[in-house]
Amino acid sequence: MGYYPQGRMHTRCNHDTEKSVYNDEAAFEHHKTTSHFKQWDTVVKPTLDGAVEVSFCRPVFPLGNATWDAHRPGAVEDPAFASGLYVIHSPQPVQPDKVDAFIAAGTLDGLGSTREEPGCLRFDIYQNIHKPSELYLYEVYVNKAAFEYHTKTPHIATWREAVKDWYAGERTGARRGRNVWPPDNWGWSSGKPAW
């Protein structure tokens, strides 16, 4: 998580991705002492098909008004709100001398996505605090069709063209799929960030 307010932690296994938010690494270490983590470690972890990787990251887009909340008592616990959202978690290995330009280009894509696409609920870019050239895109769409729409927008075409030669090696490890938890109606939103 780093030493940044609202630091983010990404956990990656072969087919699953979890995004947790902690204020710092000490808070994450404390989380591992809780009973619910110990239960997850005993029950769920053995079912994963690969090693668990943890990256401590800081948000680079959006900054300011994007909030992450924990439990929302008003969220309806109903199957109609389960698993409709489409979530993208995509590691972006970037050449060290291109990191700032990549973040700037990604910010423009994020602004286009959150301002021009009603189906884009969240668009975040994170930077690994221990390996600054390791960036992550985290996006949430109302459904897969909204993501498909996103892939055809002018702003993503501009982004793809800008960053195509900035990668450090092959891009691997992207995850796309349905939201599992928290419920889809928890108010996912990047707001309308400004640059």
C-alpha cells in the first residue's frame, strides 16, 4: 500500500483478482491477523490455482474525489445485484523512462471513460510503490457490453496508439470477468475526476 492515503493493494492469482484498500502496509499486515482472513487463508487459498502475489500501490488516477467505502448498510442483498458488473484488472509493465507519459495518456483515457461512457463506473490507474514501472488498470463497467463499447471509443484508440511502444516486455496477467463481491449496487464510481 505504501505510505499514501487510500493506498491500494492488488492480489493476483492465476485466474482471480482481489483489490483491497488499506491506508498503509501496517494496516494490511494487521488484516492478516483477523479471523476472517485466517478463515480465507484456510478455506479459499488452497483452492487457488497459483501463488498469491501482492503489490502495494498508490493511486495515480483519479486523485482527489474518488472514494472507496467498506460495508454499505443500504445495499440490497438480492441476487439481482450479484455478478452483473464487468471488471478489468490489467497489469501494465512500462519502460521506466515512459512511466510519466503512460500515466498522462492513461489519465486522458480515464477522463474520456468516466465522462463520456455511462457504462463506465470506475477507471483507476495504480502504480506499484516498490516497482514504479509496474502500473495497473482497474476498470468497472455495468456489463460486458459496456466494456465492448469502451473498446471502440476514440479516446481508447488514442491511448492505444500513444502507449503501443512504451511497454517493457510482454503484457500478461490481465483479468476480465464478472464482479463477485461486493454487491453490484454498492455505488461503484470514480466520480467525474478532473486532471
